[in-house]
Amino acid sequence: MKPAIEIKNLHKKYGKTPALRGVNLEIEPCIFGLLGPNGAGKTTLLKILLGLIKPDQGSAKIFGYDCLSQSLEIRKMLGYLGEDHRFYEYMKGKEYLEFIGLIKGLTKEKVKLQTKEILEKVKLSEFGDKKIKEYSQGMKQRLGLAQALIGNPKVIILDEPTSNLDPIGRNDFLKIIKEIGEADTTVVLSSHILGEVEQVCDSLVFLDKGQIVYQGKWPELREKFPQKSLQDIFIEIITGGENE
Ligand SMILES: Nc1ncnc2c1ncn2[C@@H]1O[C@H](COP(=O)(O)OP(=O)(O)O)[C@@H](O)[C@H]1O
Ligand SMILES: [Mg+2]
């Protein structure tokens, strides 16, 4: 089977600012954590996977399809929740999901069926008939996740989805991510919080200044940094121990 994601020698600059500097990555289907401080290049990498940004050099593939030249196939396989997803707040939650389903090209019957299933999955069934402007931040983010799930994508890309959530909202959100990952969807979760990535991700990569500085699985990371807090592990990986 082809890897879920395959990235080769990816480079991207915005004018003179380098955002990615030679990223190579191969990920099997799993819940995958993309970690890194602000400005590390996470969003740029995710947008290249989505076919929204063209790299200066290198290639990115999802299940063997090229993110740039095969964008139609890619779009059918992907769900996306961006950093600052905006809703039409005057819509009701259910209405919004149906609208997204129709945009994604689903039939009316499929849209109805999937909307019901996905609202259950993200624990919003009771609130489908409520206007989005009345939702809490946690509910909005779960609705954002719901719109990414419409159309049964093989891979969902979530760009710092919990950064505006309180601990309870974050916990609820992560529990749903775990359930989705266990149901055979590859999840790419970007974050700057190591603790939340530990809670849900099988495999992780640290990105800093556009380069991968660590890649591995949880047990390996724990073994490498015994008795360190997650925050200290994060800082040590990013600074290469310079802060000690
Ligand atoms: N549209 C843009 N124009 C100019 N510079 C950008 C743009 N988007 C990102 N950058 C720069 O590229 C680098 C990586 O940014 P980004 O991919 O957004 O990182 P992250 O998501 O990890 O915070 C940063 O230095 C950022 O300032
Ligand atoms: Mg970002």
C-alpha cells in the first residue's frame, strides 16, 4: 500500500522568508502529530498537502496522488479544518453541514444521511437546529471538524484546531479525534502543545524553522528524554538543549 503521505525535499519561501527548507517525510495511515512553535512552517506544509500553495521545490503525495498536479483526486480524499475557519454564523449547524455536503458534490440523500451521522460523531446532534452564532467555541470547533468529515475523506488535516479551546473543550475535541482515527481515517493534527499530541497521536514530527528536527513514535521519545516534562521535551527538541 502507498504511504498516506509522502513528502520529498519540500522547499518554500515567501519572498525572502524561508518557510520550508528541505522537508522529507513518509507517514503510514495513523493519527499523526505535526508539532512546532509559531512560524515553524506547519501551516505552509499543510497548505501544500491541500494543493493550496505551490512549493518552490520538491513534491508531496497523498496515497500516491500528487498534491499539485492531481488536485481533483486530492480534494476528494481530504477534509480540512484551517487555523481560522469561518462559519456563516446565521446558519444552523445542520444547515451548514448540508450546505458543505452539497458543495462537495454529494447527493441530497447522502448529505442528509451523513449530516445526521457526523453530528452524532462530533456530539452535536442535540444542537443541529441551533444557530451557529449561539454555539460555544468548543461546539464551533466540533462543527468545524464535522464539515471536514463530510464526504468520508481518507485523510483529515486539522491546523491547530484546539488553540482557542479551554481544557474541557480541548479534551472533548481530542476524544473525538481519537475515535475518528481508530475508525480508519488518517488524521494530521498540527499543534504546539506536546501534551495534547501525546494524548491522541501514534506518530509525530517536530518542525522548526522549516526543517524536521525530530521524528518518531511516543515510546521512543519518552525513552530519549526520561523524566522530563512534556514542555521541557518540546523546548529541548526545538532549542537542541541550548536552553539548559
Ligand atoms: N503569506 C505569507 N507571506 C509571507 N510570509 C509568510 C506567509 N505565510 C507564512 N509566512 C512565514 O513563513 C514562516 C512559516 O509560517 P507558517 O507556515 O504559517 O508557520 P506555522 O503554521 O508553524 O506557525 C513564518 O516565518 C511566517 O512568517
Ligand atoms: Mg500555522
